[in-house]
Amino acid sequence: MASIDFNYERSGHPVDLVEQLATMHDWAFERSAEDELSLCVGGTWSDYQISLNWRDDLEALHMACAFDLKVSDARLSEVYRLMASINEQLWLGHFDLWRNENLLLFRHGLMLNGADPTVSQCEALLHAAVEACERYYQAFQFVIWAGKTAEQSLATTMFETEGQA
């Protein structure tokens, strides 16, 4: 497939837009470089450390959302089984393990292909990460801290509540 170069001139830097969102939501953030932003978003189960990186050559905004659950070597294979089961259910993004630190994270990207990002797209990217982390946090916790299997963990945490008490 041939590549077409449109020489698109972006009206602003995509990371600038995310920085504006962080300011609007009063999230703590640090801009370590023009193409990088780190921010902290509070959730129900954890504070989520989100890193965003712009790749000009790919025209993509990559996001990694880490949460404070480190995996011991003894639970590593069961966490991989759990991640595989969860990732099968996800439409967008995926859970991953940063092996240097044995740290769980959710990753996703926004490809822009010559377009400017919108506030809605950036908010959706961040929302998808926090929502996925919130939804599956306890499942990871049960495997890591309670010694449950991936199947037990998902069965325990993924039930739907119906009706009222």
C-alpha cells in the first residue's frame, strides 16, 4: 500500500489539549517534555498515574494508565491469564504488564492521521482508561493479594446487581 503525504499543518500540539483538560479537571500533572505529559486522576479504588506521549511519525497519542498493584513473581502466570481474559472482553485498549517494575497498566492510543484532536476524543481516551481500571481493579487485586484464580476473580467481581434493597 502506497503512503500519501498530505503535509498537514496541525493547529496545536495534541498534548497541549490534554494539559488543558487536566487543568479544567484540577488533576495534578507534569509536562516533562513537549511530547509528554504525566497526570494523576483519582478513582474509587486507586489514584491512576496516566502518561501520554505524542509520536509525530505515527500521528498518534499513546496513553498508559498505571495503578498501584505490583505483581509478585509467584502470581505472574495467573495475572497473565486474567489479563488475557479481560483483554478478550475489551473493545478499546488493553491491559499490560510493565516487566521492569511488575506494574499493571492499561494502554490505548488515539490515531489522528492528519486531523486535530478534539476535546471529546481526548476526554474519551482518558475516560476509557479510568473506566477499565476501575472495572477490573478488584479482579487484579483478588488474584494478586487473595491468591484467587483468574476465573474465580472475574466471577466474584463481574456480577451485575439488579433491583433495589
